[in-house]
Amino acid sequence: MHAAVLASFVDPPTGDRDGDPRVLWRLDAETDDRLFLYVVSPDRPDFAHVAEQAGWPSIERGASKEYSAFLDALGTGQQWAFRLTANPTRYHRPTDGGRAKRIAHVTVGHQEAWLAERAATAGFRIVAPDEGATTLAVTRRSVQQFDRRGTPKPVTLAVAQFDGMLEVTDPAALRRVLVTGIGPAKAYGCGLLTLAAPR
């Protein structure tokens, strides 16, 4: 999927430097078995090849919308429903002083704490939509494993989908996160934060 998404751009931005816009994507599976591919990128993609590869060359190929007006309208105090699919991890340094290793958070509690720790620097705080309501939920979890060309071992990702409500505390920081992503494994469908009007 990573290769298919990047092939939708003539010259895909890599986001090599911290803070640079990049191609972020996420595949959402709905309860009625529909799949939605969300992509945020500096340039407009062309997904004709994705529809053809999937065997649906004649169906609706989705819609592209300009993102800058939405980003510019973000303001302190606004509340939004959000979804984030991420790869919550931490670094563990061996006691013998060896090289630090990235370790996945696998419990719901640790995954929620991971997101709560990043919220302030990402320009938001997590809020409860109603008195006594759930503030944040890990609504889907999985471990994904796949081969990557040029590496002897398969890539393994612990992925968590977060759904909740947020309040904007720093619009500039949130704008940056919306185009650069949160956490590692962004090339593999993690890190894309999307906002929607609260129901």
C-alpha cells in the first residue's frame, strides 16, 4: 500500500527533515466491510492506478480537497472529534550500555498514555465530549508484520487506532502535526491525525 500511495505522485515529498510536509496515509476499515483510504499530502494525488489494481477501474476514485483553508481556520479552544492510527513505541536502552531499541507499547493503558504524553506538544488536549463520557478510546489494535526489501528480518508494527475528542491549545503546533504526522511508521499507514466536527 505504501508503494501504491507514493506512486500516486509524480515526485512524492519524503518529509526527510523534521517538520517538512510528507505523504501521510491511513486505511480505515468500517464495520460494514468498506475500506477508506485517507491521504494528506502537499500535492494532489492521482489514484487511477490504485482503482485499476484493485479491479475497480470504473468506480468513483474518491475526492481531493484543498487542506489549507481548514488548517488556517483552526483556533484555540475549538473542539474536534479525532481519529489517529499510530505505532505507539518507546526507546529501551539495555543495561549493558548498548544501542537503544524501539519497543512497542502493547497494552491499552500504555498506548493511551503514549498519546496523552504527545498531545501538549502536538497542540491539543484530550477532552471528554460529555460529563462522564469516555475521553479517549483505543478502538482497534493489531500487530502487522511484512517483509521489506533490503532487510533480513520482517518489519513488525504494533498499531493502535485512537478515537476521541480534542481541544486545540496551540493551532500552529496542531497544523504542523496534521501535515507531518505523529509517531513512527508513517510510511506504513501510521501517524495521520484526522479531525471532524463533533456529533
